[in-house]
Amino acid sequence: MAKRGIGTNTHGHGTHRRGKGRKGGKGYAGVYKQNWIRTIKGGKLLDGKGSPGKIGHFGKFGFSRGRLSQVPTTVNLSWVDLHFDKVANLTELGIEKLLGSGKLTQPLTIKVSSWSAKAEEKVKAAKGKLEN
């Protein structure tokens, strides 16, 4: 009787019982987990072959400066129309800019540090006022 599996690489066991074993991914997959010993002992990452100019580096690199511009806190006319009658002091609420989306159905006096041109049009059309 002939032995079972002669002439095949895996002898009928799929990739589980092959000579290479279970690889655990390709490339840099698992270098911080199952392939950590390869990383420590000097795999591609520590040789500098992975990314040019970063010899012996693994992990986070560099510094992120963050946002330089401040985005103002904004609110739309439709929100102001729903929540206020006659006078709306938005600076007390910490709102810096009024935007012109929505409708203004009543004449309001709105106190805010800045506003858009569209918001100014709609407030004047509703016979209201904008103040700093």
C-alpha cells in the first residue's frame, strides 16, 4: 500500500501542517503582536528597508503641530428665530458668528460679534437689528 499524501506539499492538511507553519500575515502584519520577536531581532523594519531614511525605527514618528486657525462658534438664523423673542444676546451664550441659513419670522435685535452678509440681509428684511 502506498503512503497517503506522497507527491503533495501539504499531504492533505491544507496550510496548517505545512513546513512554514502559520505565518500570521504578510509584510508588516503583526509586527507589534505575533511577529514581535522578528521585529526586535531585526527584521525589515530595523534594517531600514521598510521606509527609506528611517533606519532602526518602529512606531510613531515625528510631531503634529495641530490646527493653527480657530473656527468660530456659529449658529443659524433659524435657531435664533426658534429660541428668542425681541432680543437675542448671543455673546452671553458664547456664540461668535451668526450665519444666514433659515428664515427669520419676527423682528429681532441680535447681539453678536460677527455675522455673514446673508444673515444681515435677512435680519434687515425682517425689520430687525444687528449689534456688536
